[in-house]
Amino acid sequence: MRFVLRGTIDRASYVRMLRSLGVIYRRLEGLLATTRFAPAAAFHRLELLRADSIARDDEAVAGADPSLAPLVAAPTAVAYDARLIDIGRDAPHRLVAHAYVRYLGDLSGGQMLEPLIRKAIALPDGRGTEFYHFTDIPDPTAYKGMLRGLLDQVPAR
């Protein structure tokens, strides 16, 4: 993320970042879709889902470049994935925190990251940064307020 914020991320690092995010979002979204803990399930909203857009970004950025094909998710993303599995099984109420942090971060700071990434690796507008586009959320500020309201409804444990 330091390289993204400095505007110096390279194509291979961005692909690895996308593959890491893909692992995390596929797991989180799958767990939110299947949990029986209603407050966490409330965060499974079609307009928030990012896994498919991450996969499309990966394809757009890595494309047919064989040098990028072997890149895999970072070990920290694999560890996070394993932790999400444990949480989904043992403490699904904690999924709320992960959903809240991920999606609020994407809706907020993510909007600042997209142009930095696009410029650093010379991506055309919209190609390879679909992850940051929330086209089905016309008013992000109001939507973030709604998500905060969902968080307020989670019973304290």
C-alpha cells in the first residue's frame, strides 16, 4: 500500500495485490452469503461485492503477460483467508467487523487509490481498477451512513 500511496506501484506488485485481495474477498463474501448470523448476513449486499471485479481487474492488468501468471497471493492474504475460515466457523459475529472495515475502506480511501494506480502503471480509464467503482451506489456518503447503522444494530457480545 505504501507504493500505491507514493504512486510508484508496478504492474507485478499490483497484480499480486489483486490476487491477494481476491483471496480475501472471495472468502469474506462467501461467508457473508452463508452465515446464519443475521447482522453479518446484512453486509452481504450485491452492490458491495468485489470478488468478481477484482478478477476482471486481474485479467485486464495481467492479461496475456506470461511473466505475471505465476504471481500468487501474498502469504499474509493466505493467512487472513485461514483466519476468516476460523471466524466463519467459530465466531461468525466477528465477520461484521471484517466486512465493515473492508467495504468502508473501499468506499472511502479506495476512491483516492484508483487514480494513483492508474497513473503509476499507465492503465486506461476504468481498465484494471473496476474494484474501486461502486456503480450501484449513487451516494457513497449516505451509503456509508447506512453501513454504520447496520454496525450499530449488532448486539454487543
